[in-house]
Amino acid sequence: MKGFVCYERVRVTIMSSKAFIRVFIFLTFCCSTLLCQLVVNVKNKGDEVIVESIHANTTSDTVTLEYLNTDGTLVTLFIDFKSEAQLFKVIMPGEEELGDTQPQTICFITRFSHSDFISSDAMSKLRQKNPTAIRTPEEEKAPGTYTHDLRVDLVKSHVISPHIYNVCQDAVDSIHFTESDLRTISRSLSKDYATMMSAMEKHEPTKYARCMDTQEIDRPCLCRFDLCIGWYPCGLKYCRGKDTVGKVVSYRCGIKTCKRCLTFFHVVDTKRGCLWDV
């Protein structure tokens, strides 16, 4: 990807114009070179510019990608490399025309594959030459669909990742996971399956009608939520050269960038928790 080099640590900021996100304003303008890493401008399907902020923490081996959608929705992708878990947190403004002024927070948890994103160390060394440029991803990944059949107990969520509590604490009863991903992580990291399941509440998504087909506002239903990560570093590029003694060597010289759209199905207690799915 032209315009990016692997170099010293730089930091990120986020931009917000919606009133309900003003609580995050300290992240926007108080960002110093010690706290910020990378800001990327990318166009969405509507040809509108979305500003992504990406922050890497090499100590905790995590990466955070965040952007504010044009409809006022704040999307956060938090990757925990050690736990093989990625958290998608969505904060949506209230539906004022329906008398709901409070934002709604949802967290979707999926298994993370290390081949999907560059490491936190590589991310921390990334710097772009032209931060005002509009970036276009080199590859659009196939869309992903998750049907969540588990609801996570926030208090016990550390059995999946120690970061869920802090990232998803505002979601409380809206933290969703899949049993298939739980089983895979249990095997991959040699975690006790029964202990992990003790933090879950099982749901059967197939038993519920889609929220868009449900007439009763207080009836439980199966909700759909869509989001896209319009630009992210999905791999490293290597160049070949010669060292001081003339030996051919390879070195990191850039990144491969991708886009991916995801669909999440999850059970909500009432249709009020899924008013966007129409």
C-alpha cells in the first residue's frame, strides 16, 4: 500500500460531531503523540468520507480501530491477540422520534484469526506519509455472517478475554458470542470448555422470527445488524534487497490493506432493541 511505511510509533485520534458521543471528546482533542497512532480517511458506499482511528498497544498485545458513521453510530473493533478474540462494539444514538434519547450499546464477539490483521507490534510501527489522503483498500474480503447463539455474562466475561469488561461494560445484557467460536478458542488455547460456557446464556436463534417480520413491539425476535470495516491493514509486504556484505535479504516495506463487511444476527428481548431492522 503506497503512502505507508513501517517505522517508529505514531498515534491516533478520533473525530466526532454527534452530541451523544461528546463523552468521548477527551479522546478526540486531548490526543498527544504518546496516546495516538494512526488516522485514516476512507470513503464508504455512499461516497462519504469516514475517519478511522487505529491504536496499537504492544504491552497488552491489542489493537483498537474506531470510526464514527455518518448516521451517528460509533463502531469500535477491539482485537485481543492473546485471547484470539475480537470485539465489535456499536453505540447507536437514541431514536428521538420514538422518545428514546439514550444511546444503545451492543457488543459482538467473534474468534480472531492472526492472519486477518497485522500484529500489534507491526501496527505500532506504521506511519503514513500523507495523513490527509483518501485511502482505498486493495482487497475487499468476502462478507462474513455470524448467528450468535450465546449471550455473555459481563461479570464472567474474563474467561474469554480480560478486556471485554472494559470494552463492553455499557452493553451489559447485549454481549453476543457463538458457541462454535467458543469451542474453537477453547481447543486452540487449551481453555476449559465448561468454565467458558458457565459465563454464557444459551439461545436458539432459529426459534425466533426476524424482528423485521415481528409486529408486537415487546416480543423477542431475531435482530440483524450490518457493519463494514472500510480499511484495515490485513497483511505485511516484504521487499528484497542486499545487506552491507551483498547478501540478499527481505525486509518489511509496506502493508496490504483490506475491507470487510459483516452481518450479525442476535436475539433481542423485545423488538424495541432492534428498531433499525425493518
